[in-house]
Amino acid sequence: MSKEDKFKKVISHAKEYGFVFQSSEIYDGLSAVYDYGQNGTDLKNNIKDYWLKAMVQLNDNIVNIDSAILMHPKIWKASGHVDAFNDPLIDNKDSKKRYRADVLIEDYISKIDNKIQKEISKAKKKFGENFDKEQFVSTNSRILNYNNKISDINKVFSEALEKDDLKALKKLIEDLEIACPVSGSKNWTDVKQFNLMFGTKLGASAESAMDLYLRPETAQGIFVNFLNVQKTSRLKIPFGIAQIGKAFRNEIVARQFIFRMREFEQMEMQFFIKPGTQQEWYAKWKENRLAWHLSLGLGEDNYRFHDHDKLAHYADAACDIEFNFPFGFKELEGIHSRTDFDLTSHEKFSSKKIKYFDTLSNESFTPYVLETSIGLDRMFLAIFSKSLIEEKLEDGSSRTVLKFPKILAPKKVAVLPLLKKDGLPELSKQILEEFKWDYNCVYDEKDAIGRRYRRQDALGTPYCLTVDHQSLEDRTITIRDRDTMKQQRLTVQEVKNKIKTELDLKSWLTF
Ligand code: ATP
């Protein structure tokens, strides 16, 4: 299946099985805004929970808050968003399609990078166990050429971004002969800056209304509450404040399903530290966040770090954890060393003292901040797209299965009476009653059992419990594992123990 087909399959499966719907669909939809359906909402909540447990429950120096979406407009002046939260846009004059100039260039670079990856996997196949990747990459002439090309482009690209030189960005697009993917033409407009914040108004009358913004990130809600939380929690540095919440960005181009939305959710954590210790904490949080991702078992090869060449105005080091999405490696999470930029700036704009008093050294200082920021919807897409598998079976048939990490599956248990008679539905409902206190369960008695298994596979339910005539006699049931399709006859208690062991948070989150 081609990458495009795989991605289309992800989108259609998400809709067909109640995970993600286009917002306002009966009114022809609202671009880059999505609704989560009954199963998508469960999956999303489980991802939030997995993040929160790892971040807050397991760390006694990290707390969780929920700040408002609407905030005082000066906050966005102080944070730099009013002046600098821009993306460079460019239009193609023939297709009239709008693009982010930086993304056009990044996509061009990823195409070269894909060629490198292809060369590597070809060589890996050819040389088998003797393959030495490092040596191959440093000596193969084609790869060396590709890498030289990438570094030449990156040099011009980062210089243009650094200096906000929009003319240089356009020239680079022209020099690389980048064509519009829709019209195929290279007939581009000039590059312009575009602010991504959504404006809104607070107040009853037009004259007295105050101009506000919908927050473009959750982080500022944490910074402006730094003192409130520190004083009321009495936490000592180093400590963190976490938050999950909506953010809004008027994205120029939003054509990649829930990867780039105009309304989305972020899971952010700001870790307040002593100035001078930021390098150490940056390395620690990079390691910790990658370990969190790997704990889900989607495959180490699907993640990579990308260090930023161009740093945002607030950062002294930054990288992304990129994930291998159906359309290639793209940012999933950002890890940023934000220095004391935000707290210092809020101190200046609010004229309130925002300092931390260290009782050990008897001195006050502005803490430095290490941020981890992940998009919940992107995490959803990462998990959903990697879990969706078309599997050929031994008997020649095939099945569509969502092999979610079991801990995140929307429904954990499906209880299925083999037949809709002979007291099997009644016993099934008694068994459902025993499981529903601990797990999200479903009950399904429609259609033949094989079809019901397929339905649960397509929803990603890890355990199907089938109740048959023998169950009436000895209270044993059959547990079918989603991934192996193996069936085992066990007592209800044994099934409970098995599921409890397999979903034990400790075994997932110990890293
Ligand atoms: P990008 O370069 O893809 O626009 P960004 O660098 O602007 O992303 P950050 O400001 O670092 O993103 O935001 C932190 C995280 O929020 C990102 O890693 C991403 O997972 C998520 N995110 C950002 N913008 C969007 C969006 N429009 N839709 C969905 N998730 C988003």
C-alpha cells in the first residue's frame, strides 16, 4: 500500500469506526477542525491519562493545573506572540493554493532524506548482518552527495529564517525549483508573514469591548500562575507544573487531518530549575520523554530527535521528537530550554515581582524553565496510524485490526454470548457486571461470533470474552487475544488476573 493510500485508510477507518469526524460535517465541514467520536474520545482520554500518570502521579514534584483559555491580552505581548508568532506564507498564482514557505522547503529536504533512507535499507538488505550503517553513510558517494545538498539548503534556509528574510526564502524556493503540488507550476507570489493567533472580543458593547486572543499554547497559563502554584504548594525548585488543554492556531495550511488543526489540545509541562542547570535538565527530559514514547511499544525506529537550528526567541536549546507518520517523519513533541524569558517578561509587563526565594542559599532568582510540549491530537494520530494493520491470515482471508497498545485501547473487554439464547446473554451480562467496574467494556450479541471478533479487532478491543454452554456449567469463559487471535478457556477469576497483569501500569511505565 502506498503512503497516500495508507493515510486515506487511516482517515476513513477513523470515521467509519467512530473515532474522528469532520467538524460540522452536515454543513460541509469546517476546515482543519475535527470532532472525536465515541471511540476516539475514549482513546484520547486514555492517552491523557497515560501522560498525566507518568508526569504528575509518578513525580511528587510535578503538579497539574487547568488555566482558562481566555487570558489578559498583555500576556501575548509579553510572551512575544503578538510580534513574533508568525508563519511565512506563499501562494501559488495558478492553483490559488496557499502554503507555508518553510514547510515547502522542509518537504523538499525530507524528499532527499527519504532517498538516503532508501539507499540505506537497500544496502541493509544486500549486506545482511555484516552491514555497517555508519561506515556506509560516511563513504557511499550518493549518500554523501545527498547529505551535502541538504546541508547547503539548510545553511541558506536557517540564515533566511534567522534574519526573517522573506525575499531569501522565496529565492530558495525558486532556486530549488519547488513546484506547487496541485498545479505543478512554479508561479509563486512573494512570501508574507501571517500571525497565527485567533482574535476575539470580550464585553457587551462594540465600543467598550476588549480585544482578546484564544490562547495559541497552554504554556503561558502556567507561567502566569507560577507564583500562585509555588506559594500554595510550597514546592521547592526543581519542580514542574503540567497542564492539558485546548490551544488555537489559525494555521495557514491544514491539510493533514488531525496532524495540523486550528483547534487542538496540548499536554505541556514546564519544569522550573536553577539557572545554569538547564543543560543537565534538557538532557534528562529528552531521555525521559523518549522513554515514555518507547514504553508504548510502537517501535524504536519510528522515533527520532531533530535538533533545532533556528531557535525560537525564548529558547537556548530545543529539539523535537519526530514520529514516522503515514506521510513521513514529523514533529510529535517539542522539548525546549526556555531560559528565564517568560517569567522575566511577565515580570516586566505586569510590574509584579516574579521570583523564587531559595531558603538554602537565602537568595531570590528568576527560575529557568525546561518545557516538554506534546500535541494530544498528534499523539492520537501517531498511535492510531501505527496500530492500524491489514493482516493476511493463514486461511488466505484478511482482517483489519487496530493493535493499540493495550493500555490505551478505548474498550478493554468485549463480552460476547456465543448464541443469543439458552441463558447465554443473561450469564454474559452478569460477567459484564463484574468487569465494568475496572474496565471500559462492551457487550455485543449481534451476528455470528466470527464477525463480532472482526468488529472488535477493527475497534482495537484487546480482549474478547466468549460465553458458551460450558460457561453455564463451570463458569469458564474463552478469552481471545486481539493480536495473536489465540483463545484460552479460563475461569472468570483467571481471566481477571490475566487482564490485570497485562494492564498493570507499573509494567508499562517503569523505565
Ligand atoms: P509545527 O512546526 O508542526 O507547526 P510547532 O513547532 O509550532 O509545530 P509547538 O509550538 O512546539 O509546535 O507546539 C507543541 C506541540 O503542539 C507540537 O509538537 C505539536 O505536537 C502540537 N501542535 C502544534 N501545532 C499544532 C496544530 N496546529 N495541530 C495539532 N497539534 C499541534
